[in-house]
Amino acid sequence: MGRKRTMALAGLLAVLSTPARAEPLDMVFAACTGRFSALMEHQWLIPTPEVDTTTRRRAAMISLLEAVMPAGRGREVLARRIEAKHAQAVLLTRATFNDDAEDAQWAATRAEAEIASCAALLTG
């Protein structure tokens, strides 16, 4: 086996043998709150009928976040919300105002995937 293959196999085994670390629920809900906030603001700027659904989803995510957030984690949670909101806003801007059609499509697909993963956490 060549050196590159050996290194790749060793890396793969290291990843597979490491237990998966799930992100704490408060951080998951904080990120989703930020993403929904960015989408809602984007939909205010570029009107769409989905803004009411997005607003309801954001409110539901805030309720979930408040329900699971441990005392003393406010700063970390807020930082995660802001980080995720900014990242989602960047994707939405790239998707909407981009001269590169391929990059715009990539950004739109990525933004939709992020929102879909958050929407999957909600019922109804």
C-alpha cells in the first residue's frame, strides 16, 4: 500500500473510531433561530408569501430555544444566533444578487438545505 493510501486509511480510521459529538440542543436551536431570522428579513426585502410561515417557524424556534437554554449560556447562545444569521444572510445574498449563475445556484441550494434541516425540527 502506498504512503498516501496508508495516510488516508489512518485518517479514516481515526474519524470512524472517534465517538460522534452531538451539538447541544440550545446551540442547534440558536443556529436555527438565526437562520430563520435571516430568511425572514430577506423575505421582507424581497416580498414572498412564505414570510408568514417563516415568521411562525422563527417564533417556534425561539420558544424551543428558551425551553432548553441553560442558565448562564446567554452570551454563547446569542453569539451562535448572530453567527448563523450572518452566514444565512450571506448565502441568501449570494443566491439573489450574484452574476455567477453556478455560484448563485450553489448558494441557493445550501441556504435551502440549512432552512430545511431547521424546519425538520419543528412539528406542523
